[in-house]
Amino acid sequence: MALSFSFSCRFSREPSLNQKILLGEQLFYSPILGDDEDISCASCHKAEWAFGDNVPTSQGAKGYSTIRNSPGLFNLTRRAPYLSEGGVNTLEEVIIAPLHDTLEMASNIGRVVRRMWQDTTWLRRWFENWDSLPSPATITRSLASYLRTLKSESSRADRYYRGNNQALNVAEIRGALVFASEKSGCTKCHFGPDLTDNLFHNVGVNVSGKDQGRYRLTFKNEDKGKFKTPTLRNLRFTAPYMHDGSLTTLESVLDHYMHEGHPFSENDEIQKPIYLTKSQKSDLISFLMAMSDSDFVEHYVRREKELLTWSSIKNRN
Ligand code: HEC
Ligand code: HEC
């Protein structure tokens, strides 16, 4: 009769949301998730870069590199389905992907759980909050609760749209008009609160065909080279751009859309080069930069320092 209870899903106590968030934050910064205990989520998702990275591809476990650019992590509740090909529907599940990917953390949730069972700090944290041993379900639920708290909505452009007329300067306002214009066509795919349709498009980035994007999931020919439209928030912090981090500046992204120096690839959905004058280009870049939220980044950089200070004080005891 006792055996009919599901081992992994039965909780003696559901912690409060705040307790789960704090545990999730501790896990996010902890190397216990990496197989050699030398890599954490924060190794690639860095607070100072809006939880993205500032290199095209990040360094994973055992000296490997990721195949894609580490994206910023914020407003994730609005971003499902996750990853560039959209293969994962919940944040609980998305955590399993980097953990097991041999180029990322090269780890295994079963081994992580066993390691946590042998660690008195984690055992204490788990019994105090979940009243149970660490398990895959409680680990992923804690981390997902933390990820859901990363909200970024206080850029200067947000303040302007909330009614503060002084929040944007004239060039940035002109740039917003260029962005919304039919001529630029940006809002065909980049719209809504995070400037993304959350759909998949081929904009001619994957010319080499090395990464087939959504095709990896659907095996449909028309999905070759399609990637999820990224948010255009926090671009000040998340360069280099595109799924492979191949474009280093916003200037180079616009040159790409204007087809400066490269031909149209087959399936590219933008079949007419977007033409912008030099001043429209610079206004548009100013507007995109004003969608960046320094308050968000500063808050989490401060928070990271607090956590590190706190853990170094505790470790000295
Ligand atoms: C070695 C670098 C690396 C590590 C470590 C890593 N990630 Fe990532 N993460 C990436 C890359 C690269 C992507 C983009 C993958 C893609 O688009 O297919 C990504 C994507 C994500 C996404 C999806 C974002 C979206 O908008 O679709 C989430 C959420 C995420 N990571 C959370 C985590 C968590 C939580 C951890 C720790 C358990 C973690 N990552 C560890 C590199 C890393
Ligand atoms: C047909 C849909 C579509 C249109 C139109 C479009 N984009 Fe994109 N945009 C995308 C997709 C999809 C990506 C990601 C491509 C990749 O990762 O390879 C992207 C990537 C970007 C990026 C990089 C973001 C990052 O974090 O890597 C920027 C910046 C950008 N677009 C700005 C614009 C601007 C400005 C316009 C108008 C001139 C525009 N886009 C028009 C779909 C579109």
C-alpha cells in the first residue's frame, strides 16, 4: 500500500512562493548542478548582461562551447515555447535541457539529487522548506519559481509609454516611429510588450545551414533556418546578437536587414532589402537602446554581490 505513493511527486509540505524563489536563486548560482561542480546557470546567464552572456557562444562544461548564444533571461512567463526552436513548453522542463546538454553543464539530474543528499547544507535547506529530500521535481520547481521573478519593464521607453513625456529624447521618439513604420517592417515580427511575436522566422542568418533551427524539432523543410523571434528588450546588455551571436552591434544587425554586403538566402522571409537613411538608422538604434532597463540589471548585480558576500561569510564559519 505504501508503495503506491509516487516517490518523486509527493510533498509533505508545499513551501511558500518566497521560500521556493530563494531556493531557486541559490540553485541558480550554485555549482552543485554541474557534474564537476565547476559550472552554474550563472556561468552563462550573467546578471550584468541581463542574464545573458557577452560572447557569441559560452564556455560550457569540460571546455566545450555552446552552439548558440546565451540569451538574456527576463519576462520568461511570456516567452513560451522556449529555446530557439521552441521545443520546450514549461520553465520546469527547460531547466533539464542545459543540465543534461553535453556542451552546457554535461550533468544529470539524478546525480545532482544524490550529490545534494550528501550535502548537509542542501539537505537542511530542503527539509526546512520542502520538508523532504531534494528531488528532480522540487529542484526544477524551485528554479522555475525564481526564473519567473525576473521581470524587466522599467526601461526609459516603458516610462515614456506610461505617460512620462520626458523619458525619451527627440531622436529616440523619431526612432520609435521608424520602428513602427511600414517602411522598416520591424513590427511584422517584433511587437507586443517584449517586441516579439514569439513565432519562428527565417531572416537569413543561418546561411551556412550549420544550425537548422526549428527544423531540428519539426523536420519540415519550410522550417529550415527558422529561429524564435527574440525580444528586443535589454539589447544594450545582450550583444552579440542573433542565435549564433554572429552580429556584434545593432549597426551590423541593421546592415544585415538592409542586405549590405550579403545576398538573399533561399527561404529568407525578408525578400526586399529594408532601406533606411543614415539618420533613420541612427534614430532606430537610439530607440532600441532606450528599451534597455538599467534598473533591472543594477538590481540583480547588487543582489549577486549580496549573495556572494553572504556565502563567503558563512563559509568562513
Ligand atoms: C554553458 C552555458 C549555459 C548554462 C550553464 C546554462 N545555460 Fe541556459 N541557455 C544557454 C544557451 C546557449 C541557451 C539558448 C539555447 C537555444 O536557444 O536553443 C539557453 C537558454 C535558456 C533558457 C531559454 C530562454 C528562452 O527565452 O527560450 C532558459 C530559461 C535557460 N537557459 C535557463 C538556464 C538555467 C536555469 C540554467 C541552469 C540550470 C542554465 N540555463 C544553464 C546557455 C547556458
Ligand atoms: C520576418 C520577421 C522579422 C522582421 C520583419 C524583423 N525581424 Fe528582427 N529578428 C527576427 C528573428 C527571427 C530574429 C532572430 C534570428 C536569429 O536568431 O538568427 C531577429 C533578430 C533581431 C535582432 C537581434 C536580437 C538579439 O537579441 O539577438 C534585432 C536587434 C532585430 N531583430 C531587430 C529588428 C529590426 C530593427 C527590424 C526592422 C528593421 C527587424 N528586426 C525586422 C524576426 C524579424
